Amino acid sequence: MAATILRDFLEWHWIPILFFIVKLGPYAYKQYFEITKQLLSHQKIEREVANLIASAEWAKSQDIRDSIKIASMAKTIEDVDFLVNMLNDGRGANKVL
């Protein structure tokens, strides 16, 4: 019964949904560093702090999303060191800075 109701609903309320997968190669350090700095500059993060976040996250996770998370919380260089290590402790990473 439920399957019939669902089938009838989908027949009349079908919305086309398309999915596709894009596989990207890994970033080189220079690419990661420049992209991260540019994204963080849009968030008005100081250049020195943005450089430190990009370098620290390259050494830890190489995930630009993590850099953005850290930038949203860090205001000083000390904050960056603390947040990089806190974010990456669950991944088994050692302190870099």
C-alpha cells in the first residue's frame, strides 16, 4: 500500500535531479596556499594570520574547509596555533607550529 502511494506520488510530482561526480587532482602546495590566502582575504583576515593558517593546514589536513573554519574563529597567531591543533587532534596529528 505504502509503495503504491509513493509510486503514484512520484509519477505526478517527479522532479528531475541530476548528479555527477567531478574528480579533481590534489592541490600542489603553491596552489593550496594561494587559494587559501585569497579566500581568507575575502573574509578580511590579516595577511600574516592567513599565511600562517594556510601553512599550518597544509601540514595537517590540506583541507581548505578547515582553513576557513579556523579563520572564522582565530583573531591572533596564538589562536591559529591552538585551533589548528584542536581541529586536527581527532585526526591523530602532532603539533606543527
